[in-house]
Amino acid sequence: DQQVKQNSPSLSVQEGRISILNCDYTNSMFDYFLWYKKYPAEGPTFLISISSIKDKNEDGRFTVFLNKSAKHLSLHIVPSQPGDSAVYFCAASEVGGSNYKLTFGKGTLLTVNP
Amino acid sequence: KAGVTQTPRYLIKTRGQQVTLSCSPISGHRSVSWYQQTPGQGLQFLFEYFSETQRNKGNFPGRFSGRQFSNSRSEMNVSTLELGDSALYLCASSLDRGLEQYFGPGTRLTVT
């Protein structure tokens, strides 16, 4: 049973435009969410996170939105740059639980075209 | 501060053999987690260690095991390798509770 889902395996956008990556989760116990970026032959790099007490968190060009009622989060990248081309993973965790782990989606390959 | 390091980076083994992978966390991080990444499957959680104790384990067979040393360095072992164990094995460290984990470059294991 996949508790974190990224339904779009790939996304292609033009440089300078907005990239929107989506993620859905089913476990209502999740209360902390993260986005990671991964280049080939490298480990995932932490990008941005959000706690369930917030509905938005910004860091430079990256903004994560959380809709708890819909169990949905999204990552917005504005403006998109060719260097943003990578696989993006959504992950979730329970802050107060005893499961000391992140549950990941399968990733979305973002391609930013010059 | 140095990042998470993993050794070796690449490994080729044959079916039935065993393998040990090593991970050194970021200095000061006491939590170490291991993940398996295979094509199309995302990152699958293997186990997490904190202060030499395994706190959580994923749904992997008993052939997959790990340990953590007093200096927080961790090793994972896979015995009786199968072709399906070919994957990228990632180690991640964090201060505690597994949040905001920082990943190493991974060990690419190929089983032939």
C-alpha cells in the first residue's frame, strides 16, 4: 500500500516558467513533509519541508503548499531553471510517532528546457 | 562540515554471496537510516538506528541486517544475495527522529 503518491512520473517545463510538482498521501498520521531533489549518481538533497501546522513554506524559488483536508501537497519552483532538472521526491513522516522513518513517493522527473 | 559518506560507491557481487556496506554520518548526527532505491520504486525504508539501537525496520527479509557503532557509523549487511537485491543503497543521517535526513551518495550494488 503506497502511502505517499506522486502520480506524475515526469514533467517538462520551459525555463523561466513555473514548475508544479504534486504529491498525495493517505496516512492521516503524517504531520511533517519534505521535498528532496536527486541528480543521477548522487544521493537525494533536502530542499524544503513543511509541518502540518502550516499551509505554506517558502525558501527562495521554492514554495511548498500543504492542503491537509485533501491530503495533498505541492512544490512550486519559480522561475524554473535548467539546473532544476532532476528527480523530485516527496516524503512524509510522523513527528510525534515512534516510526523514525521517511516514507517516500516514487518521484517525478522534472525537465526544464532552455 | 563533511557530509554523509558511503563506501564502497560501487560493488559487483554474485548470487549467494554476502555484502557489507558502510556509512559515516554527518558529525553530531546520531540517527542513521538506510534505504533501497530500485528503478520505479522510489526509496524503500530498510531500517533506522539511533545510539546503537535499531528503532525501526522496514518490510525487508531477514537477509538484510544492520548495526550502528558507538561513533554513530553504521553498516548494513545483505546475506545470500539475490538478483533482485541489485539497487542503489542510500544512507541518511539526522540529528534525531529521522526528520530532515541528509543523504550520502549511495552504494550501487549489482548482483550477477
